[in-house]
Amino acid sequence: MEEQLCFSTSSTCTVAILNGAKQTDLKQCGTEFRNGTVRVGYSHLFVAQRRKAVINVYKINGNGSRESVEQRLALPEPVSCLEVVENAEKPDTPYLLLASTPTGKLFVWELMSGNLLAVKPLAHYQPITKIQSVVNGKYVITSGADARLMIWQTVDLVTQQDPKPIFTLHDHTLGITDFCVSNAHAKTHLSGKLFTVSQDMTLRCYDLNLDVWPQPQLLATFTFPSPLECIALDPADRACYVGGPQGVYQVNFYYSISSNQILNLLNADGNRIISCVECQPERNLRELYAMGQIECPKILDASGTQLAISMDGSSLVVGDTSGKCSVIDVYSKQSMKEIQSIVVNESCGEVTGLTLNLIDQDTSESLVSTDKAHTEFKFPNLQKSVFTREGLHDVYYQAPAEKEGAVAPLDDFEEYLDQVASEENAFVQLGSVVSTVKIVDQIKSTAEGTQAQDEPSRQEESKEILEMQENVRDITNAYKDLREMYDKLLREHQTLSLKSEQ
């Protein structure tokens, strides 16, 4: 598995590998609104075009992927934010497409039929800054420049004429620029924690556990010296990273004030306001915490506009105002590399969209592939009038091709050899035409002679295979013996440690 990075500016969009050198720029691509790009399934990328009522569709993974636009979807009006709600019954299958306009209007399409299911004219009083679906698409969260964050039920958005949010959070005093939800949530109901950042220079944390609270509970508020533009959450909820004009900071939720005391800053004791200051040497952290302040390490000095964290939480991707992305090692705070558009120009603008997703390492998937043998899949046109919801309608779905799993040598040695031979043949043949030539007339005449000549070689091959299988069994048995010896020594060590402590 590898992590694929997609980031966009007002005039460019770049697809790159986080830990590799592969990079491609998409053509005729750019969006001036933040969060105007979204991954659709495994293979496609939707980009809301700037100053145009059009979504450009690009195929960035799979057979037939390329740099140019694959499809253009016309819209009733230009949109700013995009989000896709996946089908909970079939993972990686897009179900709904949500889009917002700069006026705060919210559109909901059924993606595989193109039907416009709902239009919410005033979902927010000002532009919507981000849309995200959570809990397997059961809920949708929207934030806006009107300083409000709303939690909607997806079923209400697609069934009701005038849907209402189930919760509205309005603790911020200025526009909410970004938010994120922790991974520790249930699959059927709201839980976990919600983090929001705003231009009012605060980071707020809410508890979404409705089994404990009747509504989202504000746990803590962190204040900073400048407005905040973006946020990324550690996969294990150990820390979060916030960015703004003065740089990118790390906020550790398990805060160490001494060598033997660690505090949980997100406990349920009530809303506490904590000021975040930069780290300085030889500072008494206990006295600083008693005054309501904590130290936050500075990750990067550049002005951050978009953030994304790697799967293991060791790398942080920072998109800045210059239009490039910096990959930072979280532990050493060092920049490992910088990724920017191949065609660099001064007018590319800030990074407006940033996504980081896992992909399979398949050598057949390339954005410069010229293979035309695949089946073209087209998304249906997006309708401009609201669907009547009467009767049945068609839904288009393309099932992904099933890939054969790799066979381990210890499981079935014969099948493993066949798999290696087929992979070698795929590399030897340069095209779809197999160039092996067989002369039928000579097969019968030479069959009897070759059978006698091949008999000794076959016996030798079978003997070698038997020897290899015996070697594999010997290695497996030796490993089991070593494992048993290790477990025995470990148990003895634990027993002696307990006796010494007593």
C-alpha cells in the first residue's frame, strides 16, 4: 500500500506519491475555493472549476487513467465545496454528491443516477467552508463563514422538503475555517470528538458521545496568537495540528508537565480556556499550566492553508500560500521534501484542496497509460431540477475488477510456481498478442522422441521440488522450535520480574 497525495491551487492540480518520486499535473484544472476537490471511489477525482458551473472529472487510478479531463459535469451554478457520501452497504461506492455555493446553498445529488434529490437554499447564512460525511455516511457536518457548524442526518437531506439540522454549534465568534472528526467513533451513531478552528484564533473540542450528553458537549478551548485556517488530527487522537498565517503548531492532548505527570487536556471536567504559547528552554511547565497556558511546538514557519496527516501519523503534509506542499516529519520537526506543480508560476495561488488516500501499488496503473482496452465508465449528467421521488429510477454502478490474491510459497508451492510463471510471461510479452509460435505438423512427429528425452529431466525436476519442499518444512519446524523457546524464556523472565518487585 502507498499513500497518494492530491493538492490543488487556483490554476493547477498535482497528483503525487507521498513517499515516492512519481508526480503528475492534471490539465485544465484549478479551483479557487477551499475544499473544492474530492475523491470519488478509488479511481476518480472531482474538481469544482473556478468561476465556472462545471465539475471536471479525472481518472487518476486504474486502467485508462490519464492527465486530461475525462468528463465534465454541468451544474446549475458555480460551487465551492464538494463531498461524497459513500454507500455503507458497498464500501468505496459513491452514493451522494454534496456541493455548496458561495451563497450558502446546499445541493444533494444521487451520483449514480444524476438525480437532484434536494436543494437547501440557506443551509448557512454565509459561504459553506467545508462538508464532511461521518459514521458511514449516516450524518453530514457542514461549517460556514457565519461562525456556525451544523450536523445533519443524511436521510433528512434526501427525503424532507425543508431539512433541519439535528445540532447547531455556534460557540465561535468568527467564521469556522476547518474542522475534523476523530476516528474513534461508532458505526451506527455519533461518538468520538469534533475539533473546529476559526478566524477568532481558537481551537475548540466537542464530545459527540450522545450516550453521555444530550447534545455535543464543549470540552476545551485553545487560544492562539493568530487566526487559524486548517486542522489535521493524529490517527490515534494523540494530538492535532493547526495552521495559520504565523505557521503550523502541534497541540498535544496528553500534556506532560513533569517527568512523572501527564495530563489529559480533553477531560470531561468542563470547558476550560487554555492559551497556547511557543516553546522556550528551561521553562517551568507546571507553573505555566497553573496560569492556564501550555507550550505548543512549532512545526513549520510557513503560512498553512491545508493540512493532511499520514496513515501512521509520522508525516504531516502542509499546503501553504505559495502553492506548494511540504512533507514534515512529526517527531524531528524536519522537512523531508517539498512537492510543487511541475509548471510553476507566480499566479498559481495558495493550496486550496489537499487529500491523502491509500492506494494499491499496481504497476499497471499509470496516469500516462495508453491502454484503450478498458471499458469506459461515464458518470450520468447531473440534473438541474429536483427529482420528484415518484416511481423507480435507474442507478448506474460499475463493479471493480477482482484481483487475484498472491499465493504464499508455504501454502501451495505448485500454485506459487504457476503464479510466478504467469507474471514472468506478462513481462516478456510486450503487447496483448502472444508471440509464441507452434508448428502443429511437427508436434505429433516429435512427441514420441521428446517424451523419451524429457523423462530424465522430469525426474530431476521432481527430485529438486521434493528437496525444496523438505527444506521448507525443516525451516518451518525450526521456526516453531525457536518460537516455543522464546515464549518459555519470556514467561520465566516475567516470573522473575514479579518476584523481584515483591
